[in-house]
Amino acid sequence: MLSVDGLRKSFGPLAAVRDVGFRLERGRIAALLGENGAGKTTTLRMIVGLIDREAGTVNIEGSPVGYVAEHPAFVPWLDGLGLLRATARAFGLPPRRLEAGIESLCGRLRFDPGLLGRRPATYSSGNRRKYAYLQSLIIGPRLLVVDEPYTALDPPSIAGLREVFLSLRREGAAVLLSSHMLTEMSRVADDVIVLRRGRVAGRAELGDPRGRDRRAVPDLEDLFMTLCGRPDP
């Protein structure tokens, strides 16, 4: 579904991403983990084409692709409904399917549909985040890429979003999440990729968190600290 090989990106003298490569198959959720500055966000932005890569390849089988940034931004002249309609037209989504999708997703995301008459820039940070999910999920993504999925969300919304990720997996979509919330990642992720200083420091396969003996699933905090927690010599 997603194949990344040899990604590289520098900002001046800083090598932000160095030869990063991994695969994500259909019907799986991968967690991209790492310390601050490990290169996670840069990697995600190269995958979805928001920034150019200096080297490497990104191959995505299937479309469309949804992307939710940690701090989403929206065109300032459209209200929420107008922006969803523009998104639907861009992806060839019929009006009836758009209306049905809005009704279903607003409930799952705990997003008040009454806000759609306002511009997203006026929403609270949590509602801007939910709206960004609404805009990406309405197109029925086969690959969903999310940077810090739970930023600004309250506990009920986090629980609802967790179910959204799991339902995408059941439908055969692929989900790539970059997060510092290890407990939440252990609840949804099948695969883990750990970055350190722009390189892949390690990988692990967790399997289905709901279908396995929990004792057989690696502890993500132990794994993370083993790969990233040691101080530099």
C-alpha cells in the first residue's frame, strides 16, 4: 500500500531525515514514533507531497490519500460546509454521499454539525482538529496519514477517534500515525517504526491489539526507551 525507501531531507546544515524506509500494508495501522526532532513530521510531509524530498522514493497504491496535520489550516473565505463541498467536488464525491458522510462522521467524531456554517478558523483548537478529520475522512481515504492524532482532543473524542482508526483498518485502508502517546498507539497499532536523529532506529510488529494475548505484545515504552532513551555517549 505504502512503500518508502531512502528518504532524505536537510534544512541547511541539519539532516532532518536520513535514508528512512519502511512499508505499510493494506488493513494495517502503523505508529511512527520518535523523540522531538527525530524527523517524523518531515517524513510524513514528504510522503504526502507537501515538501520535496532530496532523495528516495514514495510509492502509494490506491487513492485517495487523507492527511491531518498537527496544526491544520484552512482557506479563510469558506465556511465549514462550503469547504467540504469543495473537497467533495475535487474528489468526485456525489452530493448525497457527502450529506450522508457528514451525518455519520459528525457523530463518530463528536463534531457539532451546527459549526459548519462558520469558518473553520473560528473554531476552538479541538473542533479545528475534528474538522480536519472530517475533511479527510469524507473522501473515503485508502491511506490516512496523521501527525499527532490526539492533539487538543478530549477523552471521549480520543475514544471515538480510536474506533475510527480501527474501522478504517477493518475496511482494508492503511493508517499511518505519528504520535508521542504510546499507550494509545499500543491500542491501535499493528506495526511500529521508531525514528532517531532522522534514521530508522528499529521496527516492531504488534499484531492485532484486540486479537492477541496482551502478554505477547511488546511494551511500547520499553521498546521506545531501549531504542531512543539512552543518553548519547
